[in-house]
Amino acid sequence: MQQQKTVPTLRFPEFKGDWGLETLGEYFTFKNGVNADKSAYGRGHKFINVLDIISDVPLQYDSILDSVDISADEFKKNEVLYGDILFQRSSETREEVGQSNVYLDKENPATFGGFVIRGRPIKEQVPEYFHYLLKTAKSRKDMTSRSGGSTRYNIGQDSLFDVSVNVAPSLPEQQKIAAFLGVVDKKIAQLQTKKDLLEKYKKGCMQKLFSQEFRFTDDNGKPFPDWEDKSIGDLGETYGGLSGKNSSDFGAGKPYITYTQVFKDSYIKSDAFELVTISTGENQSKIQQGDILFTTSSETPNEVGFASVCLEDFGELYLNSFCFTLRPFDLNEIIPSFSRYLFRSPAYRAAVLPLAQGSTRYNLSKKSFLKIKLKVPHPDEQKKIADFLSAIDDKITLVAEELDKAKTFKKGLLQQMFV
């Protein structure tokens, strides 16, 4: 039998002694939150809900999104104070049940909602330490294993009471672990802010470029020709995606592009391909370099008409049935690196959104879509725009990679600095 670990793999050398196996019930009392009438929300006391809990950043009064109007007595019974831990009580997926966050505002109490359970400390502890302890894989696994349900999963106060945790035996050790991980979190927050600012800058640049508020000049400093009005149908011919496929046709065979990838990314990435069976002699169009792929059907109108451009030659490659292809007549007239931005520009999105028709599912009329008129610059100016925006995207990608590495580093620390 494997011996139960009593000390973490990584430990500050000045601390000795075993970490005791205890339960959350030895450290907290638990209480469900407020269930007010729907008319009471939107005003009154700050009100911690599930969206606040799933944030990686510890909760402060000013960061809470919602509010609720309840009596002073009700607020007092459901008060959230410094050091309280808030747990997500219910979710559609088992993996999300029991997620937690800590409240670290010493000045301003708040309250909490019915889909949340409050853990009130009853034993001396470092709140930030428990914030990290409850995010470890071991703690999360214990919580989710105790959740019940079928279409919706829940965890109750009694189940939280019995969750097992190995706790550092002294407050100084708890404090040092929390402080160290806090530095890592600060770095993650800085990278996230940097990424958000770059994305905001890119959005502003696209607005100015495609409204022609900002224009490039040629290599001699002379203005480029005026942008031309062109309908999408003038730029190329269309091809449909896969049709007549059953669920059994997917998972093996030829590479194909999913609806999700077309919606998510402005250009096609090979690491996101899935597989589909294509029968011998089946007449399905293949994706070519320079093709522009569009989403045509979705449960929400905001997802219809999103575009992704194929910038490389991937060989034999097919497309999801909820999408179609626009294949440009001339790649020197509408260059692929520019198409990537043109068909995600504010002007394009404003033109395509009204064409999403439906009630429970929204579809894009290809006939109406091809009539959309867009202003298209000279190919030489297209290249300058594409190069400028690509440079910003490269910076965003680098920061995103740094952010992912920092998060992976933190995940490793959570695994090694706790039992």
C-alpha cells in the first residue's frame, strides 16, 4: 500500500513537522446564501454570486458585480466578512461544483447569493493560505466526488464539512506559502492586464484603420488610391461545407475544420483540426490557401457570419456543414493576410449582424450576405494594414504564451507545495 504523504514535496527549509489530515468542518461553519425576489436585485447591498467566485483574484468589496435589496436583519444573518470562503454550490458540470474564493476586504462587509455557500472561519488560520489550498487538485477532487445530481450538480454544507485537507501546522508556514503564491498571482495579473491592453489597442487600431480615420502611405510617402466599394459576391465564389454526415462519420479519416475554430480564430490553425470520413468518389470541396470560411448558423445571432482565413496550404482539408467557403477570384486583389482582418472589422460585423434570421436558431442568408458592400483598399495598402495588425497580434501571442507558462507554473506549485 502507498504510504500517505505527511509533508509537501516543496517546503521552505525552516519549517518542520507533519501536515495534519483534517476536515473543512474543523475550520469553518457553513451557511447557504440569500434567495430574494427577483425585483430586489440590482440595488442595495453588494452581493457575491457565482461569477465573483470563479475569478482567480481574491474578492474585494469594489470588485463585486451584483447587489440586492434586503433588510438590515437579513443582511446581518448573511454577512460576508474578511477571511470568509465562498463556495459555488451548484453547476451544470460536476467539475465546477465547490469552486471557491476568499473575501479579503477588512473594511466593507457584503452578502452572498443562494447558489453560494459561505464558510466562516472558527479556527485560527491564514485566509489566503486556505484560498490556495482549496484550489489544489486533491481538494477539488474530494469536493467534486461529493457532489450529487444528474442534469445539475450540487454540493451541500454537510459534504463540505467532510472534505479532507492536509493543513500546514503553523500560521507562519501558512503565511509564507500564501505570500509566495501571491507573488506568482501578481505576475499572472500583470500579464493578463498587458494582454487585455494590447487587445484593446488592437481593437482601437482596427476601428481607425477600417473607418479610414488613419491611412498608410506608399514607400514614397504618397497617398494610396481611394478605397473601392465591392460586394462580397464580387470577390469570389462560394462552396458549401460537409453535408449528409452522421456522428459516426467523425473521429477518424480526413482532417476537417470545425465550426468552433472558424468562429474563434481569424485564421486556420492545424492543431485544431478534427477528423471525418470521406467516402471514395464523394464530391466534397476541399479548402485551399486563401479561402475565407464563414459561420452560417448558430443558436445566437452574434456568432453568425464570423470568418477565418486559410493562410497555408494544408493539402486535403474539409469544412463543417454549418459553414461555407468564399474562394477569392484573385488573391492579388484581396490578399489572405488582409482578409483575416477585413472580415473581423467593425464595419463588416455591423453589416452582417442584421442578416442573422431566426428564433431558436439563427441562419445567414448566403444570397443577402453576398450583397454586402465593403470598402476595400489597394492591395499595397492591404499589405501595410495586414503587416501592422499582424505585428500587434504577434505581441499578443507572446504575452499569451507567457501568461500560459505562468499559470502552468502556478499549477505545478499548487501540486508540490501542498500535501
